[in-house]
Amino acid sequence: MYFKILLNIILGYVTIEVEGYFIERFINLCNNQKILLWNLKRTHSTRIIINVGLKDFKRLKPIAKKTKCRVKIQKKKGMPFLLHRYQKRKIFFVFFLLIILVITILSNFIWNIDITGNENISSEEIQKLLEENNFKIGKCKIGLTTKDLIQKIRLERSDIAWLGIEIEGTNATVKIVEADLKPDIIAEDEYCNLIATKDGMITKVIAQNGTPLVKEGDIVTKGTVLVGGWLEGKYTGTRYVHANGDVQAKVWYSQKEKIPLKQVEKAKTGNEENKYSVKINNFKINLTKGVSKFKKYDTIEASKKLKLFSNFYLPIEICKKTFQEYEERDLIYTPEEAKIIGENLATQKLEKIIENKELIVDKKVYVETTAECVEVEVIYEVTESIATKEKIVF
């Protein structure tokens, strides 16, 4: 029965109103002739509303005449009536079918790539790496396998510990786990020297194993051997060892800042202007003129990809360009004000470089003033360990 009802819905059916004094006889005769009636509702003792298939409706006329009932069509439903309704709107119907076809085709391609988990490696660098391996926006998903791509990138990049690619809909999610790069560890049974990691002046040398080659007060440069990985004996001669120890040195960090005495400051007026454009893959359509009406302005660009569902992106971007108007104001600093600004900027940059501020021994500030600017140089003197191990290669 349910199958017959479904078939009638596809082939078309009508909702009719039957009115008369012999409604029960009308229904019985329909059942005897195997005419399917469903969804019967009695609205009055002499009136019912009922559904009947389009093909069976034509057989109701003699039954209605025989039972002296009046039959009136209330609604027409099903595919035949739907097609008839839109036959005068052929362009719309064709356009609708075309949209469905285009969406079906587009679903076979990747239109968005999300990159997550990267901190030290930029998303642009990863994007470029994927493109070089032919994994990019617009790539067809049919027959696409990512196993070889993942293996190739992991072999090429030592700073990537793990990489995974998940494709859902038209979206690809690239997950990165960055490698914790550590210096090569030299085994205790291997011969090595202690060398300087940076320039400095030696303040302390402690050689637990090996031959000290520098002393307090010596000036060394990066790469200088501080403790040699050998020992000299009267009877044993030269014997190579695994050098160990600690070498402290004064290291200088400097930062220069040039502050003009006359500067131009940007002051936002609060006026903004938005321009929109549509980008279809690599083709851009400007919806408004791209030139701003402001004389002086900053430009902020943003874009958003269109999607039908959470992971079904389309190759269409809505691009927004915001022009923010500003006015220029002249600023004039005294040499003392410029010195303070320069010193603060240089100090902030140096303290980002020097992680352990407790190592700072001294701070020196040098100022050079001209008619146009003030140049400030801040130098931090830091005492730190500069020794690292380097394997001896024969």
C-alpha cells in the first residue's frame, strides 16, 4: 500500500472533496474496483476530503453518478503538475538544473586549504611547499592520494615531525607537528672540542676534561676552540678525549635607533570607505570603483570564501577593501625627548633578544645628535656561557 501511495505521489495525485448522502457507498464501490484512496478526512456528515491517484480519478465519474455524489478537485500535486507549472518558466528551470550540475562538478575539487599546528613555520611557506608538490586549490579529488605527498615532505623537511591531510567536502585540512630541533648530541666515547658560540671576552675557564686554550681576558670570536679535546702526557704523548667544561665570557649586544627631530604623525579621522569585489578562482570582478575618494588613507584588505555547508567551499571569494582616512600632523621633538624615545625602543628590542635578564651586567647608552635627528645606541654587557661541543674529525 505504501509503495502504491509513493508511486501516485510521483505520477501525480489530486485532493478531492466528495459531497453527498451516500458517501459510504461511494467509498465501498471504490474499494470494490480497487481504486486506492488515502488520507481520508470527514469534514461533515455528508462531506469528505480524500486523496486519489491521477489515473484512478478518471474512474470516479461513473461511481459518483451512481451514488449521486458531487466530486470537486481541491489540490493537484505530484511531478506532472510541477512540470506543467514550470513549463512557462523554462529558463528558470534550466538554470536551476544547471546550478545543481555545477555544484556537483565543483564538489570534486579542493577549494580551500586550512593549515593548523604550525608556529615557527609560516602558513605561506607550507602553502608554497604543497603547491610545489601539486597539492593546491583547484586540485581534483578523484583518484587523489596524499600518502606519497606526506612521505615526501617529511623526508625533505627536518623541521616537520608529522604531517596529516584530511579532505572533507571541498575543504582540505593540513595538520602540522613541528620537530623540536636539538643540537647533535656527541656521545661520551667520541672525541670533541669546546668552541665559542659567539664573540666575547673570557672571564672564566673551567676545563673538566681536555686542554684549555684560552685564559681570562682573552678576546675570542665565534668558532674559536676554547678547550681542546686532547691531553698531553710526558709518557703517553697526545691522547684525544671528550672535552668537558664551562667557559664564561662577557658578550655585548647592541641596538641602534635613529629618531628624526621632525616627524609626520598619522591621525585617523574616523572616516571609512568600503569597496567590494568578487573573486572566482583567479578571476576578479570589481563591484565598485577601486579608487578611494580620500586623499590620504590606509588600505585594509579582507576576504571570505563562500561555502554551502561547513566543509563545502566554493571557488568564490567576497573581497572587501577598507579605506581609512587619516590626516598628517607635524611632530617636533627636542633632542632630549628623541633620546628617551630611541633608548626605550632599543631597550625593548634588546630585552627580547636576551632571554635571561639576570645575566645583564652593565648597560651603556651612546647618543649622537645632529640638526636633523638623534641616533641612540644601547649596549648591554652580558656574562654567559659561550661553549658548545664540536666533534673532532680526523
